[in-house]
Amino acid sequence: MSQSKKQIEKARRQLAELGEIECRSQFGGYSLSIENVVFALVAEGELYLRACEQVKPYIVERKMQPLHFTKRGMPVALDYYRVDDPLWKEHGQLVALSRLCLQGARQQRTQKQQNQRLKDLPNLTIRIETLLRQVGISTIAMLKEQGARRCWLKLYASNNNLGINVLFALEGAIAGRHYEALPESVKTELRQWHKETLRRWARQQKS
């Protein structure tokens, strides 16, 4: 077992009272999360806690070292700080700090979701956001409520140059994934709907 994997298991044991800790690859290491909220990373066999305002004084006092990764040949410091040996031995302190980091990460995610714009969703550019606003769809909630097809119809009514890729983009945005990652069954259904819609639209224009 690699040193990082051992550190992950150690973190799970030490921090078990916070909840079930999930692990996935991130930044060349592994992220640790609870209920999809990342509060720590394991990199090169070391545990790093995600900083928040409540723990910043402790980080400064203990001179905790930040995690660095290389971007375009330059070292970049992340807002994660290494858990050293003395802190590992202070179980209560480690759990308390980790709990604060988890709470801080949850608050940051909530604030980000509240401030999120349409363009922040996968696939949606500023141009698509502008077009959606022009047809009365100005929030993520409105997009999800009306669905990709109805939104596309509104966009197409004001701009006949829009193609099926915009429909895929809207469906992916609502699902929270890149449109190319949509299940093939979903894309096939959308293609059929798009084809039938254009035919119906053409017949209405002729009548």
C-alpha cells in the first residue's frame, strides 16, 4: 500500500466521528470529502486540511505549511495546510480543526451556489446566458424548472440559427455535466425530438 493510501486510511480512522469520508483523485493526490464536501487532501503521503477563516489563526500560529502544485512550470500554493506529527498526536485538536474546515467548506459551497450564474453551469457560455436572459430565463432555477426542450424552443423562436448542440448544452447544464458525457440514450431521444420539432415548425411556416 502506498504512503498516500496509508494516510487516507489513517485519516478515516482518526476523523471517523465527522462522518463517512470518501476519497477520489485530485491535484495529483486524493481529496477527502463528506457528503460531497471536500475538506482535506492527501498528497505525497501527507494530509492537508482545507483552510477557512476560523482556522487561519491556528495555521499562522502553528506555521502550518501550504500544499504546492506546479502549474505551467510555476509552483502555486493551495489553501490547504499540512497536518504535522505533533497535530496527529493531538487527536481532539485534529478533529476540532477538521470539523471547522468541513463547516467552512460547506459554507463556501452554499455561498457559491447562491451566487451562481447561468454561465457558471457546464456548457453555458456568456453568449448562451445572454440569449436565455433575452427570452426570460435569468436564473438556474428557471432553467431547471422549464427544462432543456422548452428553453431551446424559446431560444429557437428568437434565433433560428441555433442547432442541436445548444439543446445538448442545455440538457448537460441541467444535469451538471459536459454535454458529451450525456448518456447516448438521452442524446438519441433529443435528436429525435429536435428532428420532429423542426419538421413541425417547417409545416407551420408553410401553412
